[in-house]
Amino acid sequence: MDDPKIVDISGIGETTAAKLKAAGFTNIEALAVTPLRELIEKSGIGEKTADKITNAARELLGLDFITAMELYERRKKAQRLTTGSKNFDDLLAGGIETQTMVELIGEFGSGKSQLCMQFCATTQLPLEKGGLGGKVLFLDTEGTFYPRRVHDMAKSFGLDPDEVLNNIIYARCYNSDHQMLLVNRAFRLVREENIKLIIVDSLISHFRGEYVGRENLSYRQQKLNNHIHKLLRLAEGYNCAVVITNQIQSNPAAFFGDPNRPAGGNVLAHASTHRIYLRKSKAGTRVAKIIDSPCLPEESTTFVITSNGIEDPDSDRTMNTEAVSTEVTEQVELLEKT
């Protein structure tokens, strides 16, 4: 079937369909990628019925053994999202790929939130210009999302700023349970609203603040693992991209090299498809380095943050911005002399 629905699954009657929809399972993709235990707990249906529904949904979508060549052809159809920086796009072999989760790691001021806000604009570019032609779901855990900044970035890409803001579905997360609840609701929103990019900025903030001490570490990591795998299921089941930001923590035992390491431990490290470490550099530039990826080499690049957004250090837009800044400085110096 080109677009199978829940009602196409054999054995689902009106009562079962109503229970599934009430639990948030409004399409066949959500049924196919949801673990059996979670499906039973949320919908209240029996184990045998849930197992039958899950297997039938996966069969309809063709989620079975395939050859590596078939997977290769399928992956070639994945879309790529431009970051707005050629350097950054080259680092990612063409941009952020759909069906993957990209993790941006760095200290405060390294450019994580700036990149996320720029992605809100580039996602809405047409496919031929490196966009995904869809909407953005933005989960803000730290209050760092500024619509005015996205408004300015949208103008620099020739987009209608008001339309761009209207196509960003925003939610402020106030604790880890609220954050996880919003991701659960995203399974319905992604399909209904044509969401092509999901951003969580930052993923780890509430978990670090609420589960303090070694005695809570195991429970925290279990919840975090459940949370990030739902994000991965969204990316793979709906052919969208997921971008998360992560904080760093210092290792006081490190006497040599960089004492900073990503928060979240191995649970987060294993889940992310591509991990990018951001740091400040000289002359106002930032460095982005691939530190883990199944297909990308461990290379690095530079970018700058200007009034237009994220750009290459030697781009035309950056040079124009610097020229204006230099002109203003010269005028101020002339006035001081007179």
C-alpha cells in the first residue's frame, strides 16, 4: 500500500482503533516502531492483540530483513538539511541527514542554540535550496529560544520571517517528565503538521538537575535512554531529522588534554548518530569537530556567528558584515578626534 492506515491492519475493530487513537497512536508508523510493553501500557489492550497489531504494522511497512543493497538504495533517498554554512555542510557530507539524530556538544557560548535557531529557518527552505520544505518542532528546556533571532536569520535567507515563525511549533519544558510527555505527543504532531525537524535544546538539562547523586544515576539513565530512543523512533519512522544539544562536565582527574566531556554518559553516546563537539576559538570563530559517527571522519571546521546567523568565516555575507562594522568604528574614531 502507498499509505497504509490503522484501519488497514487486520483484526483492528472500532473499539481497538479508538483505544489506539486515544493513546496517541494515530498512524501505522507509530504502531510499528513502538515497543510492545509501551503499546500495552498506553492503550490498555491485551498482550496478544498488541503483539498481533505490531507485527501486522511492521509487515505492512516492509520492516523485515532486507539486503545491504536495498538499505543502500533506501538511504540514498534520505534528505539533507543545509546548516547555512558551506564549511559545516561539508563536515556533515552535505548537511544534516533525515532519519538520524545529531548531537551538538559544547560549553555555554559555543553556538549550540544559535545553530538550532538557524536550523529552524533553513528547514523551511525548498528542497532545491537545501531545505526540507517542512515545519519545526522546538522543545526548549533552558529558555534560550529567541523568536527575534530566528526572525532576523529568516530574512538573511530571503524567507518571510512571519511565515517562518508560524511554522515553528514551540514548547517550553519545565521538568524532565514534561519533556518526555511532549515527545510522546510529538508522534501525533509530526504527521499532522508535516514536521521535518525536531530540536531539543538541551536534552540533558532537567535530568542533570533533578537526579542528583550516585544513588539516582541508574534511574536517571534508564529514563534518559527511554527518552532518546523515542526521538530516534520519530526520526526513523517519519523520515525527519532530530537535533539535540548536550552540555559538558569537567573531569577533575584529567591532568592532560581537554578536561571537559559530554554529559549523559554512555547511554547518550551510543544513541546519537553523529556527535559534534563545539568550542570557541580565536578571532571570534568557533570550531566544530566530529567526535563520533558511523560514516563521517573525525574532521573539524570553523564558523562564525554574525547578525545574519551562522556563516563561514570568509563568506560574502560575513565580509559585508565586517565591512559595515569597520566603517562604523572608523566613523566613531573620527568623531572622537574632532
